[in-house]
Amino acid sequence: MKNGICPKCAGREVYCHAGSRFAHEMITLKGDLISQGAAPDKYLCATCGYLEYYLPLADTLHVVREHWERVPAK
């Protein structure tokens, strides 16, 4: 999606909305009393409606690695 092409339909009408710190757009990264959130960038294909979210790398991925369950490759 970041390259402007939808991976689902190959559409080229892709739009981006940068992450904002509004509570309704935040993704919870750490679910305890002291919660940490991140504002994802959103990419949407206007052809088929497919949506992808991307988190800012430097600030958030270490928290995900520490607190989320990894999905094993099959």
C-alpha cells in the first residue's frame, strides 16, 4: 500500500491519513494499568476498500515485541 498499489485488487487509487493522537484512533500496545498507545498511519484503497495500518517503527515496535504474542509462521 505504501507504494500506491493495493495488494488485494492492484488498484492505484490509494490514500493515506497520518496517525493522530485522538483517543479513538489510538491502538493500545500495552494492556495494563499504565497503557501505552500508538497512532497508526492508515492506507485505504478507494477501489476495493482494503485498509492497512502501520505503526511508527522507532517508538512502538519494541513495546509490541515485549507485550504481544507472536504468531508462528506455518
